[in-house]
Amino acid sequence: MEQRNNVTEFVLLGLTQSLQGQKILFAVFFLIYVVTMAGNLLIVVTVVLSPALEAPMFFFLGYLSFMDAVYSNTVTPNMMIDLLHVRKTISFEACMTQLFFEHFFGGAEILLLVVMAYDRYVAICKPLHYPTIMNQRLCVQLLVLAWAGGFVHAVVHILFVYDLPFCGPNVIDHFICDMYPLLKLACTDTYVIGLTVLANDGAICVVIFSLLLVSYGVILHSLKSLSQEGRRKALSTCGSHIAVVVLFFVPCIFGYVRPPSTLPIDKPLTVFNTVITPTLNPLIYTLRNAEMKSAMKKLWTRKQHK
């Protein structure tokens, strides 16, 4: 513990050392952040206020948008503030807090995507039993399970890192606190911990991604029994879900399914996962979902008539 206290803060090198580049990135990320918050909060408000969107699919979609909005807030605001400063520092406690919330919301979102896949499976493959199976109680239980799973996932990461001795270098070649850069700075052998992180994060990404692809394969195969209109609607919904799953998991797999080390590609992957994906999710769901677009139009019309 005494060794660890030798490092009370970390220096983040950020995305670029160019002052001009930092100003450009600030403007770009600020615009993306505004779009992310507006898009996701619009979906949350639409789901909450629209009686037509009471189906479990929209219940989960509302919480996915809420998670995306909060997940984006764990990284983007601090990153934008750092882009305005030459020296970018983060205290040890703030670093651990950021690490916890990154993996808390990231882990919860992974499990929520699994829940949404199960919801689509029941809706398409067992339509007559759907209202009975996906009742309100089960929906709440599955949501709580996703939050609890994310919490456990995050706590495991903190337990790995918190008591490591940081007694020398404190420069992180990244714009956030993440596992592999922190393990690189620890002045002890972290090989076993690195393999554990690989098994934890890497296995979660690969196994769940594979299960999701198989489940959507089963769903798409079962569409043969539906009418042409039902097939078109199901394809549109599943297409949105598959797009979001691919956007989330592919960077995750590239980032964690490899020997524990830091690579130049880590920064672009993290930007995509924490900044770009939360922006694309609401666009994908609203552009491809007729019910969501219709509910948004009705809300807008109601607001104008008041």
C-alpha cells in the first residue's frame, strides 16, 4: 500500500500532442456528444411518454439508450476537457472511478443486448406465448440482472487493479484509464492478472457475441413461417439489433481478445466504443423502426398543439 501511494495521479497523453489537432478534435467530439445525448434522451422520453410503445422491446430499448447516454458521460466530457489543456492529469481515485463506471455500464449493456436478443427470439419464434413469457415482472428481473452483472464485472476489474503497487512511472499513453495501460505501469509482475483480464473481458466478448449471432441466425431461419409483412417487420427489427451488436462487440473483441499489452489501435477502438457507438445506436433504431418514428412524430405534434 505504501508503494502505491507514491503515485497519486496519472498523466494522460491523450489522442494527439498537436495543439491544432486537439482543437479540431474538441469541436468534433463536442458535436458528437450533443448528438449522442439528444438522440438517446429523445428515445428515453419517447418510450416513457408514448402509450404505443409499451411492448418489452421498447422498454429495453429505452434502457439501452439510457445506458448509452450515461456510458458516454463516463468518458467524453473528461476527454473534451483534457483536449483544452496541455497537461492532462487524473487522480488515482478518479482513475479507479472512471475504470469502474466504464466496465459497469459496458458490462450491463452487453447483458442488456443478450436480453433484447431473447426478447426478439420469444416474439418471433413463440408469438402466441410472448405476452405470457415476457411479462412486466420478467422484464424488470432481466433488467436488474443486467445491472447486477455489470456491477460484478466492474468490481472484478477494480479488485485486480486497486492494490497494485504504482511506485514509479505514471504516464498513460491513452485518453482514459483502462486495464492494460494500468497493468503496464504497475511495478510488479502482472502477467497472471493480464491473463485473467483476457479471460474475463475477452471470453465475455467472444462467447456472448457468438451466442448472439447464433440466436439471431435461429430467429432469421424461423422467419419462413411468417407472412410477408411479418417477415419484413421482423427483418427490420432484427437488422437494427444485429447492427448494434456488431458495432459494440467487434471493437471489444479487437481490444481484449489478444495477449495483455497496449497497442496503437487501442485509442481508435476506445473512441469508437465510447464515443461513436452510443451516437449510432439511436440513429439505427429510429431510422429502421417505424413504430419509434411514428411515436416521435406524435409527441412532436402534441407538443406543437399545446
